Amino acid sequence: MLLYLLGALIPPLGILLYGRIMHAAFNALLWTYAIMTPGVLGLIFWLGAVMHATYVIHDARTRPLRNNDFSL
């Protein structure tokens, strides 16, 4: 639950803590662009970065549960 909050405040760091390096790099570019863009467009990019981080964190938490193909 704490990583979701971290994903909302600093999205690339929340993704990086789960080891998704390429997703974190993409999100860092998106988040940096959102910070440097003023106004409503910057808010839209920031929300996009937060939604991407939330999706990646949720996917990283649930993927081991879904990939249980080799159970005995």
C-alpha cells in the first residue's frame, strides 16, 4: 500500500523499487516532462505518469500469482 502512495508522489521511484527498470525509465521521462510543462497539460502528463505507475506496481504485485503454471 505504501508503494502505491510512493507511486503517486514520485512515480518512477515506486516502479524502480519493484525492479521494472525500463518502465521506470519511461515513467521518469513522462514525469520529468510533466514537471517542466506548466498548466493543465503538465497536470495531464502527471496524471498519466501516476496512472502508469499504479498499473505497473499493481501488475508487478499480481504477476507471481497469475504465472503459477508449474504447480504440482
